[in-house]
Amino acid sequence: MNTQALGLLVVGLLSWNVSRSCTAQDLYFPNADKDWEITSPESLGWDLKALESVFEYVEKSNGKSFLILKDGKIVAERYWTPDGATHAQYIMSSGKSITAFLTGIAREQGKLKLEQPASDFLGTGWSRASNAQEKAIRIEYMLEMTSGLNGRMAYEGKPGSIWKYNTEVYQQLHPLLEKAVGSTMQEFTRKVLFEPLGMRNSRFRYHSFVMNARDMGRFGLMILAKGNWNGQPIMKDRAFFDAMLNSSQQLNQSYGYLWWLNGKESFRTVGQQRQALPGPLVPDAPKDMVCANGKGGQRIYVVPSLGLVVVRLGDNPVDVLSALRNLNSDGTQSKFDNQLWGKLMLALPKSDETKKGITKR
């Protein structure tokens, strides 16, 4: 996405989730975890038997932590580990979505421009491409997964012309950000994200983050509030925020800036990158769902039309129907995602008018 296209998002695109009835002013924002307000699923008219089926599914699929927020309040919380709510673990590629947000903050601060070559910060030789080829790789291409490099960091094609889920290229965003903002990733993230949101159980670690479910929920709630936290703007740059959560290119419509997007006409997966498949990423989930997806089933789902944030931490999900490992659980569509949302949608009130966004029921 070039600079002109980014600017047009503010004017030409409908703002992300304009259809949702819940605004940032309607949301609840917790202070300390011990004071986090809870609302019962009964009071919302949820089907308790169906909700219990969701818990059983998450437990059987190697879940350790599971959290559901409705408009910021805790509706359901389950832990299958002795550490309970304090359980924290490496969230794998879910950290990509957090890195995208941090890149937007750095852009807002004037520390970088998306159209800048990555080599402006990384120097030459950060890949196996030639200096001229490297110079064509802009920061926005790294966020889109269209750098033109392969997994060995070698040149494969013109930047912007190939969509390839490339963790090796993504990891270069962290030294790039450190150079741009003049501090470590841990310090930068603490200052602009962890402290403002009260994420006291999080730390940057090896190109991702260690977090517990409630800190992941806080991040998801801030995304639900369109970059705000209890009246405080965490990200003021609405052009970047909207671009981050919309199709960043047309090669994979279901990918924004390091975020996975549901409800698009087609998608590519980590395992099937060469061909776009028809239909939404997770058919049984709401169309407007966006998600931070990490290997092993680490998930932050955000659904504006329902005011929901859903978090799952644990080990690699198991397809409970066949008892086989789900090999596509490393950041893309998986049987686990669709089965989870198929069950969760059954727990929500059938009369809830906010379910207009679902793709399938």
C-alpha cells in the first residue's frame, strides 16, 4: 500500500467498524487486574450449556488460558494450569500484530515513514539481496508480507508483487524500530503500550512477547476501542490504524499490517501461500473479526460488531475429532479457529442484533 493509498483510507474507506453500536465511550476499561469488573453470561442472555461446550473444547485442545471480554468486562475466564490467571507464556506470532501497532506509534512520532527503505535503518546487507534490491524494500512491504524475499532472505521477486508469510523478514522490524526510536524494544513497548494499558505481566522477548491472558485482553480491548484507552489516545494516527486492520494489498485480502482479517473474498495461508482460496478465513466467525494469530494456538480475536475480545493461550491445538495435530495452527486459518467460533456463536443470544456480521450460522 503506497502513501497515497494510505491517505485515501481516511477519506475513501468506511472507518473500521463504523457499523458497530459500541463506541469507546461505551467500553469499560480496567485499572488493576484485581478490580477488573465481571459481568455474568446469564445477565447477557448467553446460553450457559453452549458456553460450557466452548470451555470443554478449549480444554481438550490443550488450552491453558481462555478469556472472553464483552465491552471490556470479563464474561468468562478459565485456566487449566496451576498458575491460574498469572500464567504467562511466549505468544509466538501473535506478537506480529503488536509489532505492527508499535510501528504505527513510531510513524506517529515522526520516527519513520512507511515508504522509507528498511535499509535506511538497517544499513546494507541485512538480507541476501543486492544493495539495489534491498533499497526497494520499504517498511510497508515488511508489514504486508510482500518484501519479495524468501525464507533464506534471498531476492525472489519485486517487492509488492509477491505475498509470502516471512517471519525472517518480520524479525528485522525490531532492530529497525530500535534504531528509529533510539531505545530497546522492551523500553519502547513499556513506555508507549505496557504502562498506559496497565500490562504489568508482559515483556518483549526474542521478536515477540511473553504475556498472560489478561494483558493480551487489555491489548485487544485497546484495539476494540480504536486505539484508545479509557479516554486516552494510545494511537492518534487513524490513517495507520485503519490501514492496519484492512486489506494491505490484494494478493492476500485477508492480511492487513501483520493482522489476519476475516470476512474477505479470499485468503492465503501460511501453508498455501501460492494460491488465494475463495471465502473468508474463518467461516463460522463474524465477518468483522480481526485476529493476532500465533503458532501453538496463541490468539487475540477482536470482534467490534459484538464488542468481544477473546484470548486463548496454550499448547498446539488438537483436532478433537481426529486427535491429530493441527498443522495449520501457526498463524493462519485452522480447524481449531473455525470449530471454536462455531461453538462460541451458539452461546451468544440468538436475538442479539449485533450478530449481523456473521458469515455463517
